[in-house]
Amino acid sequence: MAYNSVVFIFLFLPVFLGVYYMLPGIKAKNTALFVFSLFFYFWGAAWLVALLPLTGLAAWFFSWLIVKTKFKRVFLTTAILFFAGLLVYNKYLVFFIGTLMQLGMTGLHEVKTVSILGASFFTFQAISYNMDVYRKEKRFEKNPLYVILYIAMFPQLLSGPLVRYHQMSLQMRERTTDWLLFAEGVRRFVKGLGKKVLIADSLSFVVAQIVDNDQLVITPAVAWVCMVVFAIQIFFDFSGYTDMAIGVGKMLGFELPENFNYPYISTSITEFWRRWHITFATWIKEYIFTPLAIATRDIGKAGIFLSILITFIICGLWHGPTWNFVAWGFVQGLFLGMEELFLLKYLKRLKQFSVLYVLFLIVTCLVLFRTPDFAHAYRYYAFMFSPAAEGAHGLTAFFTTEHYVLLLAGIVLCVPFKWPEKLKIKDTRGIIPVVGDAAVIVVFLLSVMRLVTETFNPFIYFKF
């Protein structure tokens, strides 16, 4: 079930909130949250619904073995291999076998695996919980039901934010459900819905029309504008989902961590990854990069560079089982490594240039992110960096006034700007909150109208 579906907005969420707020105590509310989370998952993957509580139970059991036995490292390694194995089976087995077959290895056969919704996120949460328990035993949870709820709770189940257990532990036991927080959650949810439906979805069709057509010949202008549009689309798609998840969390009394902080104003790729998908970037830094950096510390800066490169190759694979994603991760890691070694000091001196450097690198790398294989990526890069071929389609063949308006709106909204303070508006009569609430209502109505009349468009990060 997706947040941007009519079923979720007008059936699941109202029914769940009604039940949730009628129940008296925190334990009853947690029970309702767990049951409705299972139903939420059941809607999209019915026969896999038992996987969530079983994953939570397995995470707790491994943590118990880590705390209660002498073989802490053995059971931590077993836990990591178990949950990583679940993820590999779900996302990468077909890719690995297919690659080996292409390399000429005999005796292998094509396999089919089951797609597990949200596996990239809840397996990482299970791994982080066990690693935290191994590092600091005070984080061991004696009650397995809390760990199961942590894994299964639907607000962040399918696409994050990627939360760690210590961020949720106290909130699962004690949280307030006041109406101010609830109203803030509604506003945040509608903000995310508008981002997804009114901007991301509206731009996705023109991007698909250009990138997914193998027979199309386009000018460099079309190729560049399309990738800029895709940069806006993916940001509003994913940050929109995050806003909706955080909004639902607030409606329930939870404070989920922020995931985006205006990434397109970054002055380095290092800064970009502090602002983009923050919870995931923090996760890979703490649980992949840091152990690698410690293991390679004897070789100095080369070890840091190698650790960054390996971390971001894994980051690329996490996004999808294709060589394009591996290449995308490699390029990200390469520039991050160069920034760590020497590039950052030059970027700090050239702040105007550095923003353009980041945007250029992000936009050009998105070709690898958006195309399915190297052949398609090469063809697209040829359009970007070669003179226009005879008969190539220009901007007017694809982009309408509506697209340019949405693109401009997206660019403006990618930049932090506090309107009342910047414009020196004094709100002595309290009009700004009223205008803000009216805007929320308008965005909600426009979003619902589009949901009802247009084809359903799932979140991009659902496939990751």
C-alpha cells in the first residue's frame, strides 16, 4: 500500500487513526500499530506478511545471543550474514548469477526470486540493532515485542527514514499524542503528497517519454534539460515520501529523523551526502565505512580512499542490482575520495564554482541512475555531449509551459527561503498561519484530484 493512493488516504489512514485514538493506553496503541502495520504490508505482499515479525524476532534473538554468550563476535557475524543473505536473495541473486553466466561460467541456471517489499530498509535496521547491541550492551532490548514493532511499524517500513533502535526505543514506551503535533503531522503529510503528486509525478511522464524511448533522437538541450528535470523529480519524489512518513509519525506521536536538507545547494559531494538521504548516508558511514576505515588504517590516506570507494560501490548496489548503479556508486565514491584527499580545500576557496561542480556531477551521474544499462547510458551521454544530429527532436517536442513552470517551482523550492523574514513581513494579526493552512487545503484538494484522474505512479525508492 502506498501513501499516495486513494485507499491509504481515504480508507486505511482514517480507520487506523480512529482506532488508534480510541484506545486508552500506550500498549493498546502499540498493538493497534503493529496489527495495522501487518495489514499495510499484507496489502502489497500478502503471503510475505509473516516475514516482518519473524525478522524482528530473529533480530532480537541474535542480540540475546550476543549479550548472553561468550561468542559475541560469532553471533554478530552470523546475524549480519543472515540479514544480508536475505537481502542478497531478494535483490541480487538473479544479478550475480546472470553476471557469472555472461562471463562464461557453466553449470548455472537462471533463477527466480521473490521480491520482498521494504527489504533494503528493514534488513538494514535489523543489522544496525545487532551491531549497536554488540558495541554497547545497554541497548539490548529485553522485550522482543518492541524489536518486532520497530521492524514492522508502517510509517517508515517501505522507504525509510532508516531509523536506529535507540531513536525509537523510548518513543515506543512513552509518547504524547497532542493535537498540535497531530496538526503538524497532517500539514507535513500534505506537503509530501503535493511534492509527489503535483511535481514529481507531473515531471515523471516527460522524463519517461525521453529516456525510455530507444528510437528517439534528441538534441543536447533536450538531454540536459531532461536530466535536470529528473533531478527535480527524484528529489520531490523521495523527499515527498519522507515528508509523508514523518507526517504520519507525528500523527501517532513519533518523531522520525529528517532525511533531506536542501541537498542541491551543496558545495561539495561530501556535503551533498550530508544533506541527501541523511539516515541512509549516516548508516553506511557508521556500519560500512567506519569498520573499513579501521581495518585499513595502517595504509593511511590510501585506506581512507579505498574505504570510501568500497562503501559507495555498496551504496550503488543497494540502490539496484545493475552495473549502472555500481558505476554510479563508483563515481560518487571516486569524487568523495578525491575531496577527502585534496579537492575540498580548493572547493572551499571557489564557492560559486563549487555549487556548479556539484550540480554538474549530480546531473551527469543521474544518467547512470535513470538508464537500465551501459548501452542506454552511452547513447544518452552521446546526446548530451555531441552536436545535435540531423532531424533530432528539440525542446518544443516534449516540454510545455506547464513543464517549465513546474521545473521553475521545483528549483525555487529546492532552495531554503524564509519568506516572511526575508520580505520583512510583520504578521501582527496572525494571518500567515491562516494563509498557510489554506494553502495546505488547496494542495490536498489538487493532489486528490490528480490522484483520482491520473494513473497511479509509485514512489521511485520503493524499488530500492
